[in-house]
Amino acid sequence: MSVTSPHPTTGVQLKPLWIGDVCVDPPILQAPMAGFTNFAFRQIVREFGGAGLQATEMVSARSFVWLDEHEAEHPDRLWGVQEEPRPLAVQMWDNDPETLARVGQCLAREFRVSVVDINFGCPVKQVTQKAHSGSYLLRWPDRVGQIVERVVKACAPTPVTAKIRLGCTRDTVNAIDVAQAVEAAGAAALTVHGRTAQDFFKGSADWDRIAQIKPHLARIPLIGNGDLDSAEKVVAAFRRYPVDGVMIARASLGKPWLFAQAAAALRGEVIPPDPPLEEQRAIMLKHFALVLERFGPERGTMLMRKYAACYASGLPGARHFRGAISNAQSPEDFYRIVEELFPKVLSLQS
């Protein structure tokens, strides 16, 4: 997708996005999302295409080390990683440079991942207040830089990236300082979510603030993240802001074909419509089969309930469907509820 001048249809001038020696083409990244972006989800996305770089759920470095020391199976969040097509990124979190370096080195050398990403953006209390990690660390750009520098050395030549938010609170927006610390420490790319940790997911992502970071980066690409829920918004982000890539997150959970739509839009092609609802139903059931194969009937059903709610999001009758599917206890329950209620969603839409 090398373009030297603005596309006549989109007005976007795209150039290759390189993260170290990893070419991300198209420059659309799938965000790591805890509890969601496991192998089953990534496989569904991959079949549609359009994601230039996919990522796992974020991995607790401390838990990884404990499992390694006790010769236990690696966490479910690394399911499928070793055999999966590349490029693929694994995101990890902690606040200790040595622990993160140890895990990063293992990911780079034993799992042979394409990119090791460090999370400095997660706002949930379990990560911030309890573990003093994620977006909690944004208070200290120097500390962020020290962590990145240590991990970069341990993982070389595998590129290391960082994902941040604008700051901890709206009164302490310091993304430029953090970005410069990340670049100075040797990171290969930076992703910025356009909210503060205080915002969590409320309000709108501030892409103007993301754009303000670009002039302060001398070497590494800037990837923007936040509120990209349509192909049109992806094109608009590239057209309006000086980002080198974009990352799609929550909007893709019920629309794994969104990456393919965005990639087509960037090429100036007609955006493929959402699949017919009968096909969406089949996609969801295929997703369920992959989850069952890994986690078994009881746990697999529990995990799939949240995905099913995402697939139904925005459809007429979705609220009733979500209420019913959230009580599914077995594959039989799940299939019965889908059979009884998802066709009703279809008929309501027609």
C-alpha cells in the first residue's frame, strides 16, 4: 500500500508503516483487549483480512514468570501464539523492568513474536491501583523510559513498542513527555489512545491531542487509537491527523470484518457491506466452536457469552438477546438461545 501522493478518492497519502523491521500493511492494527482478543477472535479477523498487525490479550508479566518457574502451562492469553501466522504482537504489563525484560526476552526468542508491546494505558483498578502498572506509570515519564530501555535491550532485535493514554487525568495530560521518553529509550513505535485514564472509555477520544505528539517524535511512527468504529472514520483519521497508523479496538468485537472494510476504504474501493445477519450468525457460531475446542463446554460457554453480546450490539432486539445469552450455562443453552432469539432479531430488522 505504498502511495506517494494523496489518493484521488480518499485524499489520504499513505506510506508503509514500519515497526522496526516489521512492515504493517495495511497500517491498521488490531488492539490488544483483555478478555477478548484471544486466538479464536484473531482467527476470525484474519479470515476477513484487513488487519496489518494483530495482537494478543495483554499478559501479566508477573504471572508469566510464576508459571514459568513452576513449569506450568503458559497462560491462556498466549493460546495459539507459537503456531500463528505473523506478524503478531504480544502485549505485556507490569511495573518492574527486570520482570518485563525477562518475559519480553522469552516472547521474542522462544515464542518468536513479531513485536513486544508494553502496556502503559490500561485504566482498570486491578492494574493501576492494585498493581501500580498500566496507566498508573504515566505519572513518571522517566520511569516509563527506564522500563522501555530495559525491555528493548532484552528483546533485541525484536522491536518493542509502547501503548499509552494522554495522561492519568485531564489535569495532568503529559503524553508528549511520555512519548519522548519512550522514543529516547529505543522503542520502535508508539500507540496513543486519545483519552486519559480518568476518562476510562467515557466521552470522545481527543485526536487533536494525539496529533500534537507527532512533531515531538523524531524517529518512531505514531499510531492513533480511539473511537474508530467505521471505515469512514479510519479514512478521516488518516486524512485529518498526522498519524502513521491507526488501531481499532472495541468496535471490532462485534464486527471482526471492520478491518477489511477499513482497508478497502483506504484503497479507495467500495466498502464491503456488513455480512447479512444469517452470515453474522454463522460467524458467531464458528467463533463459538473455536472457543469450545480450547476451553471445553462449561468454560467455553461462559467466555462466549460476552462475544455473543457484542455480535448482537446495535441490532434490533439485541437487549433481549443479551439478557438471555448471559444466562447460558452450556453449549446446548447457547445454541438454543441463538436459535430462538437471533432469528427474531433478523425478523425485527426486515
